[in-house]
Amino acid sequence: MKNLIEEQIFEAKRMGLTDQKIGERFNVNLRYIEKVITKRLGMNVSIPILKKEIKMLQPKNFFPETNTVWSFKSRGNWATHNGNYRGNWSPYIPRNVIQRYSKESDSVLDCFCGAGTTGVECKLTNRDFIGIDINPKAIELAKENVDFPIYSSLPVKIDFKVGDARNISSINNDSIDLICTHPPYANIIHYTDNQKQDLSFCEIDEFLNEMSKVAKENYRVLKNNKYCAVLIGDMRQKRHVIPLGFWLIDVYLKAGFVLKELVVKRQHNCKTTGFWYKNSVKYNFLLLAHEYLAIFKKSSGVSNQVILEDVKEFKKDYRKPIKINQQESTTVWIFNFNDWYSKTIQNIVERYNGRSHCIIDSLNKIDNIHNPRTLVIITCATKEDFENFCNMTNNLVKYINHQGFLAIICNDVRLKDGTIFPMGIEVENHLRYQRELKIKEIVVISIEKNEDKIGIKENLNISHKYLLIYRVEKGEK
């Protein structure tokens, strides 16, 4: 009976029936449909048979990104690019990374190459490419996707290998100019039936442990002063965020990398009205609408001095509530430069029951709070703020009621050597093992400001801040 249903599901997919229709007809969920397709084809794709006619080889009106928030409303449909391979990334991401952090004839590695998106971009931009994936079927598809004619005056080497990202011994030490990769997000999407070797079957702790091996291999093969770009997102369990992105970035930092840039990539498939908006408010959770693109650098002699004069202070002029049309319902809040602080505060107060809220501009003023509050909002704009916060955390919690909330607004800080002090990650690291605090949300505040795109500069403009929301659970294990 099971085999018959699987055959019928596969045939329905071949005939072009949508996942929603298949789910309704056979009373199954998306994960079951994906499992059937992966079992039959050896890889997780949306459409079993897809042949794409190439209409253009290069994207129209492409401009390199200049800020730390990247938003691509169109997924990208040039060359052989498509979204058929589940979970693959938009080609705009590797194109931006490749053009910013490499030059023609450089060698680029993707150790989770999937259907070959990065390889296609390397072919189009005259870079040599090595693609590695644990799944032989994905490698076959990747080879098909890069098999198109293109005129180039430079010879380009494209090489795909079946292999394990945790052990890429076939690649020499210090031989790669750029790593550009998109690993699985723990066990959210399964890419094969190979549970013993495929990292997409790993639970979170095991995934991070295995990814530490990947990070060490990435560090080994990368040339000094070269870059490694990794796209990763968060997860949600029981209406609380699992900060997988922050945790994986920390794994790479522990492997020896420094952080050159921390980019937020917006997602555009999150419904913010109707059913999803009502449930976001009713059950007090936000729809995940962002991922992190961490740009690491293999470097030595890193300075830890902060350029404080480059830090834009928070606008601390919030006096009274302002009118907002409706509460934000995703993890990306997009505000204007002039009113982002006021709108952020108002959204926090309305969503997290802030009738007795308190805004702390300076942690030195914490003793001025005389009664516990349902919501305490603090800001960390500089490394000094962060150090004060770390020293006062235990004292701070006692001023918040049980089941109340602690909201922390913070930003990344550019160091003198051009690298990033990742304030959001450092705050989460500090609070991760605080017994009375449980992380509820990580929000990215995208601050829009009219700026011309004038080509590639050395550093991206930091155009986002973080909002970390913690629930206080006193006396609970």
C-alpha cells in the first residue's frame, strides 16, 4: 500500500500537480512528498523533469550590493539558473561574492555545491571552480547545469567531485582563492537518503560539531588573506527561535577565521497578511524572513580596537507612542533612517505586553528601577555598552517579572582593521547559558537610507541592527 501511494505521488509530480494539491489528495505533508521524490530520483527537486531554455546568459541591470542588507525580489533566471533544486540559493548571492572577493582566473570552491549554482556563476565570470557534494545525483545535475556554450577569451576549469565537505584532502593547503558555499540548515531539508553521511539529517548539536570539521577544512585549503562566504539561516521550535545562524558563524570564528562582513539576506516568500499575520500576533511569534551571509577572512595579526567614532548612536529621543498601521509579523523590520528607533520601540511595546515597560539608555542607570517590569528594553551601540551589559546581566534580570521580556537592540561594529565585531552574536553568546533567559526572537532591523550604488568599495555600509528578544523564566528549569 505504501509503495502504491508513493508511486501515485511521484506520478502526480511528474504530471505537474502542485505540492499543495498532492498533499490534499493523499493527506501527506511537504516533507513526505520530498522524501518520495528524493527516494525515486536520488535528489530533492521540485519538478522531476525540467529542461530550461536559455534566454540570456547574464543578468539584466546587475549592480553590486553596497550595504549589509541584500534583497532580491527576483530569484534570478539567467543562464541555467532555476529554483528546482530544493533549498538552493539565488545566483545573485554567489555573483556578488565572486565579483567582490575574487578576480578572473581565481580558484573558487563550493563544498556543498548541490545543483551547481556557484559553478554556473564561475563559468559566467571567468573563475576556475571546484564543486563538491556528497550526493552523486546532485553532481550529475550540476554538470548538466554548467554544460552550455559561452564565449570567453580566458580558459576556465570547472571540476565537480563527489566528496564529503568534512574531508577534502584532495585539495592542497593554501590553494583556494575564494570559498562560496551554502550548507544545509541542520535537518530542515533532507537532500539524500544517505542518513549516515548527509549532514542534512543531523540534529542541531551534531550538525554544529560536524560543521566544525568543515570549517577547519575550509581554513586549511584557503589562501591567507582570502575569503570564505557561508549562507546560513535560523530555525524555529515551539515558537522560539533557534539561532543556528549565529551558532554556525561562531563555529567558523573558533576555526580561526575573522569576520569581514555579516550580511543579512531578506527572504520574500513570507506572507505578512491574513492568516499568517493573525497567527503571528495571536501566538506571539514572527515569521522567519532572513538569513545570514557571513564573509570570513583567513588572516593573522587582527586588531581588536574599535573605531567608536564610526558608530552611529541610537536615537534616544523616544518620548511617546507613535501610530503604526500594524505590528510587524516577520523577522525583518524595514524602517526609515529618521524614525527606525521610535517604530522599533513601539512594535516591541505592543507585541510584548509593555504596559509597565522601561527603556534603559545607560546600564549605569539600572539601579533607578524600583519595581520589576513586564518589559525592559536596553541598547548596545558600542563595545563599551556590551561590556557594561555583560557585567550587569545578573542584576538586570531581577528587574523583570517572571514571563516578562528583555529586549536588546544592538549593531555590528567595524574595527580598525576592517573586520566586524558581531555584537548580536556576542550578546547571544553571553546569554546562551543564562538559566532564567530563553531566546524568543532574533529580528533584523533594516534601516533604509537613500544611497547611490557606486560600485564595489572595500567595506559594505552597515545598514542593519539586531533586536534580540528573551523571555524571563524565573524558577524554571
